[in-house]
Amino acid sequence: MLLASMFVASVVAQTRPRARDLGVPFDGKPGQFNAITDVKGVEVGYTTLISGEGDKAVRTGVTAILPQGKDFAGRLFAGWHTLNGNGEMTGTTWIEESGALGSPVLITNTHSVGIVRDAVIEWGAKKHQGGGYSGDFSLPVVAETWDGFLNDINGFHVKKEDVFNALDSARSGPLAEGNVGGGTGMIAHGFKAGTGTASRVLDARFGGYTVGVLVQANYGARQLFTVAGVPVGREIKDLQIKRGEQTAANSSKKVGEGDGSIIVILATDAPLLPHQLKRIAQRISLGIANVGGRGENSSGDIFLAFSTANAAEIGKNEGLAQIQMLPNDQINMLFWATAQATEEAIVNALVAAETMTGYKGNTVYALPHDRLKAALKKYNRLEEPKK
């Protein structure tokens, strides 16, 4: 039984194994933490809300990504892309127009976008003593996925203090995954999912740049679920989403057949311009496709990519900015890294997540590690975990 609790998790030891720990093979070289925080200056914080049962079950939270820490008040080049638009990410109109990101990035549940948006503005106003209107300050980026199967989403349980906690707790270093932050009540490919992260470091001959990804995974059909090329969703056909007694009699709709959404935030230290970052954001779709996402009609698949390079030059108020840019002919390895990190971040979210019973007794089961390993072994894809 879940006991009533509310806790904040950010840079904590990962209590569940990650995908690589189980022997899942991935292409590419990860960074030190295999996380978005491998990009220098990026900080992540969570508020995780778990309390109550039945129709009062709270299974939700907030994830905060600070592109250059709590004291950064400048701009970074950015670009965004939507694979399917049945979702929300505020602030993207100004990003498209200006080519820059000037706020933290928050992720929560669908019905909490408004309060999270207002709270991050208030947090910034108190911290930086902001005065008049600013497109960067006044139009923050807040994204969502729907957690109403496990969470009392219409109870509006996320409060502004929860947003402040997520922002104030943000740190660099290793990150918790699975049932944490905005990903607390999320489902992917019919299994419990949520928050996941991964990174890639390019070889020196390609610039040695780092790409880090954080996902809030809440999408996808079971029969399409693929790990390292193995059709895991077809190998594990049971452990289907279970409706509680309070909801089973009132609904015949199946859950998990492509319903839901996925938000992906990508950071890199490669010197890219906004149009290049939009191209990077588009390649996030390929990593999702590798796991089995198809951008279904009801899915909000929205992605944001930003670069930590050129920050000092973007912030100049006079004179010419001396901007560095990676030539387009040298961008392919970043495309590869983007797809690789996205794929691994999604699998990490699924591996880390634990079985959860929530709203009206609805239950979503965790991906069983032993059966995942058995499926990989069957297709000769299981690797000996690296020590």
C-alpha cells in the first residue's frame, strides 16, 4: 500500500538499475552521468507528489530544467519541433521568432500547465527582481503530458510551492528516473514509465561535443515497443494496464494503444544556430521511433533543443556579436547522438519506473527486468553489463 507522502528528488542515488546495468546494448559513448546534466551548467530538479488512494490519489509532480543554473538570466540559442501537436509547450512562439531560450524549462501534467507557468514567472521575479515585460522572462517554457489514469488530475494538486521546490532543488550530477517529477504518473508502451535521461559524447575528431536528453515518456502502444531492436512488447504480452473496480464498469476504452504524449528536452554544448537546433530537435523523432513511437493522433510529441555555446555573445547589448557556428557539413554526428540519447533515455525511464496503483485503483505494471533480459538474450542482444 502506498503511504501518503510528498517528497522532492533531484540529485539522488538511483535506487533502480538503469538499462545499461541490465545489459541493454546501445550505440554511442555516454557522458559521466549518462544524463542531460553532462552538458556543463545544466541543472535538474524534481518535486514528486505521491499521496492518497482511490479518487483522491495524487501521483504527479514537476520537473525543472535550468539551462545554465539558477542565477543565469541570459539567453541561449534554441529550436523546437512537434512530431504530433496534441499537447502543449508554452513559450515556443517566441522561441520560433527569436531563436533563443531565456527561461527555465518545466514539465508537469496537462492540467497544471497554468499554475506552473505563473509560478516560474513569480520565482524569476523574486530571484532576479524583474521589472517590465520581457519575452524571455514573461513567456517561460512549460510542457505537459497527461497522467489522469493514475493521478487525480482534476484535483489540481500541483501548487506554486511545488514549482519553487523543483527549481530550488535543481542540481547537476546524476539524476533519479522513473516515478519522479513530472513523470510520476506517466505510462509508456503499456508499462509504468515517466522521467528518463541519457547523454552522448562525440569523438574528438567530431568536436568532442556533448548531447544530453531528458524525456517525460507517456506514449506508445505495447505491440510496437522495441528495445535495442528486440520486439519486447510482443514478447511480454501480459502485465497489461489494469483498471480499478471503480472505473472498470464505467469504461470500455483501452488504455496504452498509442495514447499519451512525450516531451523531450535536449541540451548540447555544440555551437549551433537556431535553425540547426530545430534540425536537431527533429531528429529526436528518430530515437522515439526506434523504441516504437509513431506520433499517434492523440499524442503530444513536442521537443526543445538548446545550445549552451555562444551565451556571452547572445547577451551583448551593443556592438557586433561574434558567433561561432558548427558548419552544417559537420552536424551528422550530432544527429546520430540525438537519436541514440533519446532512445536510451526512454528505455531508462521504463527500466527505472516501478509498478504504481493510483486513481480509483487503476494499476500500471513496471517493465519486468528479468523478462526484458530474457527477450534480449533470445535475440542475441543481451550484453554483459560493464562494471
